[in-house]
Amino acid sequence: MTLSGINPFRGTTVVNAGTLKLNNANALQNSALTPGGAGVVFDSSVDPHAFNIGGLNGSVDLPLVDNVGNPIALTIGGVSQNISSTYNGVLSGNGASLSKTGTGTFTLGGNNTYTGPTTLITGTLRLGAADRIANASNLTLISGTFGTQGFSETVGTLTLSGSATIDLGNGASQLHFADSHLQSWGGALNISNYTLGDAVFVGSNSSGLDAGQLAQITFTGFNSGAVISNIGQITPAGAALTVLGDFNRDGVVTAADINAMSRAFTDLAGYQANYFLTAQDVKSIADVNFDNVVNHSDMQAELDLISGMGLGSVAAVPEPASFALLALGGALLYGVRRKQAK
């Protein structure tokens, strides 16, 4: 089957048998493709060798080369549909490139080997496991979020061309970039979910990024700016920013802080270390009742603080034993949501 027109089709395209040949760059611009059968052929008559598809699913490998061997540039995400998809096959091709657009999420689940650049234009590009992008592929962030989901990754250089986020997720992400001090940077890079065990490296020494590039980096929960060590590790330049009651360190106080508070109070020393906080930082967050002591009595003050923000009211909480705090946090969150529903 050959598709030669610009198709507005918004459904899924599944290749179960035979060959699907794309003679137009936008033949599947808003359709999620699932490769299979004898494969997908990108026709060399499309110039430049670039194709747009709405999404990519399945686990059948997809070589990013046309029918005469030219590497292609594949853009995923949909021209107007903002599709989310997960691909567990292998994208291959020497010099081939991958771009993500649209507001949806594209998850790379396969051990991809294409060597051209990876570009995040909009939306979310996410890792489904460790080392999903070839080490030779340079990463460009224009906007959106590059999410590691707690997995580690090694890629080529890092270029910043807008305001974008690297979300390290839950877990211990070790993110390695090649020396990028010669790369063009313009915009702002936010690094979120940075906790104990996470590490971001650019190059292997203190010249991996220059001073201007470091000034464009902000770690969520810290003052803007970053520093680079003699082994290329990027860390916050400034002190932690603290918000009273913001136990999950996202910069705002919401009902989500109740469970974070419960976990913190089971091991305050571990909480302090996990978020790179000083003892004074912990006090600035956790001494919600302003009695100059951080203890379980601050829990009811936290609930009162949240209730005062329009999330409902909760009953007084007796001081619990430490081993009961995790269960208590879940119960309290349920109580707040139930009150809010009323």
C-alpha cells in the first residue's frame, strides 16, 4: 500500500502484513503508526528526507532510512492532534534523527541506535528504561520536558534553544552529556525532581559548560544558577528556596504535601539529605506552628494551613508514633479530599 497524499486521517495505522510505503512527508501526520508486516518504506522522492507522523507504537523495529539508504528525519507528535504514544522497538539509522512535537508524550522504550540528533520541540519526551538514546545522538531542547523517569542516560552534546525542563523523576537518574560549552544556548533550563542519588554531568571536567550557560540553569527548589565540578557534575549554585509547609519541594503548598510531610517526619535526617537541605532549611519548611521545634505537633498546623487555602478542613490529629505516620498521611489526604468534595 502506498500513501501519496497529505492525509487528515486521525485514527491509528497498523501494518499487519505487506509493506506500507510513504510517498508524502505528511501522509500520516496525525495518525499513530504501529509498524509490522514487511515494514514501512520511506520513499526517497520526498525531499528533504523528512517525515511527520502522529505517534509511534508497537515493538517492531523501524529503520530510519529511505528506500535508497538515505537517513531520514522523523518527527513524532502530530501536526494538530497532540498524540501520546510509546514505542518499544528500535529506531536505527546512521545519521537519522528524531524530533518530538505536540503537547503529548512520546516514550522511548526500545534500545535505539540512530546516531543523528534528538530534538524536543514541544510536549514530553520520556525514557521507558535506561539508555534508550544512542550515545552519539546530540540532544536539543527547544521547549517541553525531557523526562528520565528515574532512569539513567548517556547522550551527546546538550543544546538549549528555549525554555525547557529536564525532569529526573523518581529514582536515581545519572544523566551524562558530552562537553557542550561550544553549543548554542539561549533560554532557560529547569531541572526538576533533583534528589539524593541523582546526578547530571556535562563533559568530564569543569569546562563542560561555560559561565553563561550555567547561569541559564535552575534546579527546582533552589536559587537560579548552577556550578560545574572538576568531574563535570552540575549542581545548584545557590541555597535552597524554602516555602513553609512545602514538604514535596515543588514550590507550592497543596494537599499533595500531606503524604510528603508524613514521610518526612518518619526520618527527618533522611528527608534533609534527600533534598540537599540544611537543618535551618528543614525548620523553615516544617516548623509550621512557629514554636521553633520541628515535631509531630506541626502536622495539625500543616493541615490547618492547607485548609486555609480552600482545600477543606480536617479534625485535630493526636501526636502519632513514627511508625504510624505513613498510614496517617494517606488517611489525612482522603479526609481533605472528602471535605473538598462536600
